[in-house]
Amino acid sequence: MRNIYGLILSGGSGTRLWPLSRENLPKQFIRLYGEKTLLQTTALRMINAVTLSSLRVISGAKWHDLVMSQAGEIFGEDNLPENFIIEEPFARGTAPAILLASEELRRQGAGDDDVMVIVPSDAFIRNVKAFTDALTLGIKAADDGYIATLGIAPVRPETGFGYIRQGCEIERGYYEAEAFVEKPDLRTAQGYLADGNYLWNGGIFIFTPKSLYRELERADPELFELAMRGDFRENFASVKNISFDNAVMEKAERVAVVPLFNSGWSDVGSWDALHDDVMECDENRNVISGNAVILEGHNCFVHSREKMTVLNMVNDIVVVDTPDALFVTRRGASQEVRKAVKYLKDNGIVKSV
């Protein structure tokens, strides 16, 4: 009988939610909303599809204690499986991380026909049942020899995501993935939305090792050779930095996509996304997280946990206050935080952000 493994990718670090998210505390470990972190909500969501004994987190060594602590809070540390964390020696992109995890699971006894479900640690999904049902279809597609992915039904012409073009139905509920498309400009994204056959690429993959290595051999012979030697971890430093999309999905022949409808999915990739997709707005489309008041303002986002913050007669702005930094920008431009962070580092204003 085949097993189903859940693998949570949690090795990345980013600053798109700076100044709350930092290089030394990425967003997956932060309580952005509610009482649990993104990593914790992801792990709890995965337990609807896999057993706790088959759940793993792929992460860097620097996050080991934090991952164990946060997983222990929700499951009990004594209940976590042995080898719960698969540690990356270095950051090398999602393809090497996934191949490393596959090698580790095979060393732990996983077979060629077992199913591996790969999910990012930092996404928000409101409708957990829709996600679980889609995963079930993806697992069926993986059993049928496909590398499957979940494609999120778009709700707006988004230029910040890659897209998947959905083809003919293979079996009830899953379809051919005809193409993986890079992030489009606005006009192209509007065309994708109107077309109805384009889905957001959420970075969720489902496959058996047999299918993975079959497709990898054709798509990237060099990476395949390294993966099949049995010493992938030992040679990890020499592995190229490449995403799983670029290494495998864009060139694979048997790829299936399962549309994920009405899920309330968000990559939580900006303060705007947190405002628009995740948190509840009041009657003036304002969102307040923490200790703040908005007077005669509309469409604002405020995060202020340390001290009282008051916005008076202003519209369409983002305010994020932390003990050592205050970030203010207009709504719709919060993705530009990367430029601000780069400026701070390039000009020696801060050494680490």
C-alpha cells in the first residue's frame, strides 16, 4: 500500500512584508493574523490530507529550532515524527530542495509509487475543504502517472503571479497543463482572466518519485544524474540554483492541473494582499491590526502592536509600525518595499533587514 507524504517548503527568507518580516524572521514564522503563524496554519491544513507521521518540513538549519518549536505548539513535540525536518545545507531553489527531500524520504523507506505533496509554507487558504478536495484529485492524478499541480482560479488580472494554461480534461476534475507562463503585464493578465483557461501558479506539486525522475531525466539530464547518484546531500553545494518550475514543470510531458476554485487563496506577498485577501475590512475598507485608530479615513491598512497609532483624514495608505522601523506607503504600492529595503542596505543605513 502506497504512502502519501506531505512536504512543506519553509527554507526561504524574504522582506516583502518588511519591517515585520525580516531576513532573520521570514513571514512563515510570523503571526500575521489570528493566533497561529503561516507555517502552523499550513501544517494543520496538510493534516487533512496526510498523517502527521508522514509530514515533513524542508528548511534550513538556521530555522531548525523555530520550526520544531512552532510545530510542537500545535501537535506536541513528542508527537512529531522522527526526521520531521529535512534540512537544506544551502539555499539552492525549490528544485534542489525537492530532490533532496525525495532522496531523504527514499532513505527513510519511501517507495517509487508513494505520493509526495509539496506545498509552500507561507500561503493563506480560507476554504480548507476546497483545498483538501483539490489535493485528493491531485493525488489521483499522481497515482495515474502525472506530475500534478493545483492551479488557483484567478479573481483579478494579477501581474505578480505566473500562470498555468489549462487544456483538455484528462479525467473528471483534472486537466492537461498546456503551458506554464511567466508573470504577465496588465493587458496580458486581463486577457488571461477573460479567456477563462488560465490559472494562477501557486507552487503546489504532487507526484510519485517514479514520475519525478522520469520527467527530470528528460527535462534536465544534468540534475537527474546528480539526483540519482545517491549522494545528493553530500554534493549539494555544487547543485545549481533553480526552481522546480524551470527544472521540471515547464518541460515535463505528463503534467496535470487541478483547478482550485473558491479557496480564498493568497500568497500573502504584500501588505496589500494582506488587506485585500486575508483580513476583514470595516465599512470604510480599513484594516487595523493592533493598537490603532483611523478617523475619517478610507481603504487604509495599519499594523501597530507596540503603541497607539492614529490616522486622521487620510485615504489609501499602509502604515506598519515595529519597535525599530516605521514603514509608510500608499495602497497599491506595497510591493515596492523591496526597493526601500535595497536602498537601506545599499546605502549602509542598516546592515541587516
